[in-house]
Amino acid sequence: MRGGSSAALAAFVLIEARTRHPLMPLRLFANPNLRAGLLVILTFGITMQNLVYFLTLYFQDVLGYSALRGGLVFLTLSVVIGIANFVAERLIIRVGARTTLAIALLLGSGGGALMAAGMRTDGSYWTILAGLVVYGMGMGTIYPTMFGTSGNGVADADQGAAGGMANAALQIGTSVGLAILVSVSTSGLAGLTGEALRAATSGGLRNAVYVAAALTLAGVLAVLTVPRRTAPAPAPVTPTPSPRTDHAASQR
């Protein structure tokens, strides 16, 4: 299956390189902002994007929350993300996208570690609240910044393609990260029941969140590739009328 996937990917790249109107113009990878933005988005998808999944399992499988109660808990996260979105816009103007991305990733990593520390069998909403707030600040800060970075210096006509590439990077990262982190969280659960299963589930979920928090720091390396200054987007090419055309127009 992996061989087939690799062949399909190679065929897609070959077709995109040869076609006249590609879905994903490979020339866009020459833009350093887009390259760096895609790396940050990929890292975010592997790590921070997946933490809500493990929090949901912790609330329901370990703490015994109902689906409704578990959903209400995430209202705090939603409010914090909304506030951080507002702050991120001003932070980008003051310190630039590069520094804002680094701050967001550090907040996401630190918040994840704080949440993991509170994900105990005897824990509660209050033991993970501090981590949830810090993590939410990172989430709200990174979302507009990483997608904005990926579009910097891209011509208007290519913004749709660049946005599609950014969304594809997020989906790929989320899928890969979830597969890795689920394998971490479920290790050692086979054959357990009752309280032993509950304790092992709590430990597995906590380990997965710790791993995600550690891997989030890899995104800082991607941030270092973001240019300090953004080059202007290439100007659209305007066809130059031929002298014959100009002469015919003047005769009219």
C-alpha cells in the first residue's frame, strides 16, 4: 500500500510539473514564506491540532463526563482562542509574523505540558484548566499567523492555490500526527479492565499529550526559515500590444 501511495504521489508531482494549468504550481515552492508556512502548518497539524481529541477521551473515558458536559468544558477553550485571535493581529504588526509564530508554538507546547501534568485519574477540569488556557492562547495566536505567512509574497492569482496547499498540509499533518499519538496513548491497554484500564488510559493519554507538546517545539525550527522581510508579490504580467494593434486602434 505504501508503494502504491508513493507511486501515486510521484505521478501527481510529474503531472503537475508538466501540465499547463496545474492544481498545485510547483513554482510556488520558490516562495520562502510559503515554504516556511507549510512547515509550521504541518508541525501544528501533527501536534497542537490533535490535543483536543485526547482531552475529549480524558474527560469521557477517565473522568466519566457525559458528551454534553465534555462539550461545555471546551467553551473555555473557545473563548480563549477567540481572544487570542484578536491579540494575534496586533502582535503581528508589533513584532512580526516570525516572532508571533515562535510565541504561539511555545504557548502551545507549554500549555500541552501543563494539561498533561493535570490529566490524572484523580484529576478534574480544574487540574487541566491552566494548561487549557495557555494552550488556547497558542491556538488562537498561531492560526491566523501561519496561514497569513503562507500567503505572504504570493501573487493574487496564486492565492487560491497557496491556500489549498496550506489546507492540504494541515490535513496531512493532522492525519499523520493522530496516527502516531494514538499509538502512544493505547500502548499497554490490551487485556486490562476496570480500574486498571482507567488508570492505564489516563497514563496513555497523558503520554500522548506530552509527546505532542515536545514535538511542537520542532515547529520553532521551521519558524527560523521564515524571512525577516517579506518580498513583494510578483506583479501580474500584462500583455504588451503590438505596434500593429496600436496603429489599428488609432485609426478607429
